[in-house]
Amino acid sequence: MSFREVSALILDDNSHMRSLVRAVLKGLGVGESYEASDAATAFELIKSSQIDLAFVDYRLQDIDGVEFTRMIRTAPDSPDPHLPIIMVTAYSEKSRVLEAINAGIDEFLVKPIRANDVAKRIDAVVRNRRPFVRTDAFFGPDRRRRDDPKYTGPRRRHTDDQVVEM
């Protein structure tokens, strides 16, 4: 897999973890990597640079990665509400995973990370991106991974109140 055309943002308050993710991305051939140690810097980088996806740590010093994801997805001044976000964390409890999914992350990656897992997550968000869903309570990638091939309407399922955005 080559990701030459992909640019990535790494948001983590731990400089060693940022360096590790950056080295993995470089090894996978990711074209450009940006780093931020706090949410405000990351938000500005997304505004000022061409970022194709973000690796966001769950636990940050200022706001956590879940809140950062909500900000990217729903803030009126968000530079890219559709930005693919991969949550990177050592916290893999089901409640935290669900919290991150419900905030709008695309993929979840548990530390310690492996290059193969990173490549799979990048492929999932760049080449096989799930459609986005908007409801009163949620905006983000469709949390269901299966399609009903017989249904062709504007909603993900014929019984949904969720509208799919392509």
C-alpha cells in the first residue's frame, strides 16, 4: 500500500508518541505529516494546511480527543467536518470506544500501535470511507458497517431518520 498522496495530522501531547506515529507513517509512505501537541494548534493546522486524515490521542492535556472530534464534526467554524479521524489510545474499554464512535471518529487504534494496523486504518478512511450520517444528536461516519443492498433510498435504512451524506 502506498499513501504518497496522503497528508496526516498527529495530535498527541506526548512527543515520543508523535515521533513514533510519524515514523510509522513515513515507513508507510505517507506524503506529509504534521504534528500538534494540543487541540488549538491542531485546529489551526487543519485550517491552514491540506490535511487528509488525523490521528488523535484519546487523552490530551487541554481537551480530550473525543471533545476534539466533536469540535471538528460540529463546530460552526470547523475547517473540515468530514476529516477522517483515527483515535489512538491505550484505553480500549468498551465504554471509551463507544464514546469515541459516538463523537464521530472513523476508526480506533489501540496502543501499542503496529504499522500493519495503521496501514489498515488509513486504507479504511482513505480508500473505503463510510458515508456520513446526520441526525439531531450525531454527525459522523455511519456507525453501521453493513449495507442493505436492496435499499436505495436517501436514508441508510428504510426505517432510519438518519440522512446519508456522500
